[in-house]
Amino acid sequence: MTDSIVLCRPDDWHLHLRDGAMLAAVTPFSAGFGRAIIMPNLVPPVVTGAQAAAYRDRIRAALPETAALVPQMTLYLTDSTDPADVTAAHEAGIIRAVKLYPAGATTNSASGVTDFDRVRPVLEAMAGAGIPLCVHGEVTDPAVDIFDREAVFIDRVLDPIRRKTPGLRVVMEHITTSEGVAYARSGGDDLGATITTHHLVINRNAILAGGIRPHYYCLPVAKRETHRLALREAATSGEARFFLGTDSAPHPDSAKLQPCGCAGCFTAPNTMSILAHVFEDEDALDRLEAFASLNGAAFYGLPPNEDRIRLTRRETPAAYPATIAAGDETVTVFDPGFPLYWHLEDA
Ligand code: OTD
Ligand code: ZN
Ligand code: ZN
């Protein structure tokens, strides 16, 4: 049995670091990734290049001195985003991508796009400048069943946007369905898809069977088992279009454990150990590096990180905190439901 593997340092192509006390508490847990695409859904959202630059400074201040992490900033696309501000922020090296949230699709997405024709000039400018659009792919139509919202989004929104905007590079964020996998595969090298750690581990039973478990509730919501298996097949395939975006999304327990609890799983502290377990299960440890360290960088036109990490399988499970403190609050760490024998170490 392989008991030690060395990988190029991984990147996290979809990460929520928040702000204030939460930012200070959670950022060190992502410090071992080389790069991370930082989500802009703060309150208020990061909508201008100047706001992204200021947020990047706050992230840098929250990183330990030894951190590898280089934050890759994004702008939150709204109906009134200025195309010139987007291209200027990109040229100045402040932003790596732009994020599209349909209004109301997930946590803090109230300012998202309500009318896709209004953002057409921004999308055209992005296509021209090669700036990727990261897409939260769920319709918000209350008439659509929540388990169908990703598949319906692909047909109603994503495919039309891509057809109308040739050359636009698109990342389907956190795909959760076999339809998402199939659509990602239908594209050329202008289309990528991130897959989270938790969607490789849980299906919807984790949230609902035998009691309601708010810590497994996230958006897009986990689907039935066939979809989880499709995601595992895609992630472990080694195909260049699929790469890691943890979507680690911390919330205080006081906000999750409510009659109307909020969505998000906090996976930053144990992601690499969980992924090694999943890839070992699928007999695909040799493809973990493609998924976590190579494919995303290539999509974004960046070289792989130069340094390396080691994952070692030991008899004693890797320790990680069940909860962490953030100011006066606690945040619960994602529990995969199995012991984590793969320990993350410096190479
Ligand atoms: N999903 N929670 C959050 C974002 C994501 O859709 C997402 O990217 C969040 O809390 O920001 C969640 O469940
Ligand atoms: Zn999302
Ligand atoms: Zn997210």
C-alpha cells in the first residue's frame, strides 16, 4: 500500500475567508495552499477593484508569516458593474476572475445579477481580456425544486450565456450533479469546473436522514448518491477541466444552528486529508495532484506551485479541531464521518 505521496503544493480555486474576526480565525487554515480564489460575497460585497485591493490587504494581514497562500481576488458581478473597472483591476493585477451569483442564490448574494442582458457589456469585455467568469450555477426561481436548480441553470442560463459570448472563459463552481459533470465535459478548454471536498463525501442523506444536520447543509445542496458518484468519477479522472475548489464557507454555529440556519461547510482545516482518503478509496491517489495542484493552475494560465507537500498515511488518525474559535463565536469543522489517516506534512 502507498503510504506517502508528494504533490506540487495544492491550490484552492474557490474559498470564503470572510472579514473581521472570522477572517482572522479561518485564514491560517488555508495558509498551506499556494493560491486561492477568494470569494467576494462579503457584506457589502466586493464590487470594485479598489475594494478588492483593500480586501487583499486585510487577507495578507491575517496570514501567518510562513504562509504560502497568495490570494487571488474576484469581483462580485452586479447589474451595475463597470466593464472598465473590471478590465483595469485585471490589468493592475488586482483581480483574477469575476464571480456571477444569480441574485438570491446563496449566502450574501442579494446584490447578484437579476438581468443577464444588463451584464452583457461586462461579459464581452471579460471575453476580450481573457478574464474568467466563475459561476454559481443555480436558478433562483422558487418554482424550481432545489435539487433541480443546477441542471435547470445549465439549460436556461449557462448555455445561453456561453453561446452569446464566444471566447468567455467560464468556471462552473462547485458542481454537484451528473448533469454538471456532463456539461463541463461538453465544453472545450474555455470551460472548467470546480468540485468541493464535501460534495465528494456526502449525499443528501447526510443532511436529512436520522435527524437534521445543519453542518452538512450548504449550497448547492448535496444531491442523491448517483450524483456524488459522478463527482467522484470526475474528480479522480485526472481530466484537465476538473479541479479543486473547496468552497470552505465558515459560519458561526450560532448562525447555523437556527430554525432557519445558513448554508456552508467549513472544510479548510482537513481538506487535504479528506481528499487523500477519497482518492485512495477510488484507487486514484496518482491523480490527486492533477485535481488539487495542476489542473486549476493550468486553467487560470498559471504555472504549478514550485514547492511540494507530502501526505503520509499513518496508523493514528490526523488530528483536527472539531470547532475553532472566531471572536466570541465557534465554527464547526466539517466532519467527513470517517477517521483521516492521511497526514499533511511539509515535503
Ligand atoms: N455555498 N455557503 C456559502 C457560499 C457557497 O455557493 C457557495 O459558493 C457562503 O456561506 O458564503 C454555501 O453553502
Ligand atoms: Zn456558490
Ligand atoms: Zn462558495
